[in-house]
Amino acid sequence: MTDMERRGRATEAFFGRRKGKALREHQAETLNSLLPAFLIDLSAAPLEPLTSLFTVPVDRLRLEIGFGGGEHLIHRALERPSTGFIGVEPFVNSMQKLLSRIGETGARNIRVYNDDATQLLDWLPDASLDQIDLLYPDPWPKRKHWKRRFVSKTNLDRFHRVLKPGGLFCFASDIDTYVNWTLLKCRDHGGFNWLADNAADWLTPYEGWPSTRYEAKARREGRSSAYLTFRKI
């Protein structure tokens, strides 16, 4: 890590909980038994090619940051077995849920990281990912906390570096201020082209989209969602 990278890292922090309710004994056993097999070790250099991270053959790589309960990640992994999925989630209870589903379904095209996503992004090689998903991230609705939002100039720089030419950044949220924030940040960055021609392009869920509990909660509370897609240019 260069001096500039250290200075950038020093200004960043992980915001959010890492633990919720204490895991039951069988949940803790699932976490402890499966995590080592799927966890990415950042102390080692990235494999070449990066697809070698997976024990099954894959021809595309896709990163989901903050996978929550893992509903979307496991759905996509089963839907697209030839894509390698990397899921990042520091919340222990969410990691346990995903690993439990991996154990139930036998999905092997998933690897995980259980800490700050920026650490993984900085570890990844240049132009190594086909897609990055940031779905219903913590909106930090209070203005004084907006600086904590994951979409920032610094993180868009990271996305731009690790995405392949023409790679996609997909963002979904039910918080209008965060949707507008993301549109402005991507516009000002200059390295991403918003793929939308009309309202239907951002109000219609992604193809094959599985409704998540976050989305269901938003609808119950009267909020609609936006689905933004940006291409690296």
C-alpha cells in the first residue's frame, strides 16, 4: 500500500453493526465450519486468473457489496452457475444466513469477504470484475451523515479501476435522496455512463430480480424503488 493509499484509508471507516442477536449453537457451527472454505484471504496475492478463486469453472466475475440476508446473491448464483460471485458483508448474522443457504443449495460459485468492502476493492486486480452490485445500501438519511454513504468519489474510483471496460455498476435504493446522490456522483465522476433513456429504465426491476425483504419493507411504507445501471467508460 502506498503512502497515498494509507492516507486515503486513514480517512475512511466502517459504519454499521457487525453483530445482532447471538447465534444459536447450530448457527455458530455453520458459520465456523463453512466460512473458512469460502472466505477470501486478502493476505495472499490475488490468484491469476482471478476466476481461480472458485472451485467450479466460471467465465464472469460479479461483486455484491453488503448482501444483507443473501437472498439476491444466492438467487443470482443459482441462476447463473457460470458466473463467480463475490459477496461482502461484515454483519455476522447475515454471513451465517448466506453460508447456511450455500450449504442447503450446494452453490459453489460464491466466495465471501466479511470486513470492509474497500479493503477487498483495493486488493482486487485492475479490470477484474464484470459487474458490481450495491443494492439497498445504508442510506444514512441525515444530512450530517451523508459523508458515510458508500457511493463517493473515492469508491467510484475504486469501482472504475476494478471493472472491466464496459463493466456495470448496478445500484438500487428506495431513498430518493440517495438515488439523486448516486446519479450526481456518477455524473461528476466522469467514468460512468447512466444507461437510461426513459423512466421505465430506472423504475423497472432488473431482469430476474428477486424481491428482497428490504424492498418489501419499502413498499409497505409507501416508498418506490429505483434501479440504476451505469457502464464504465
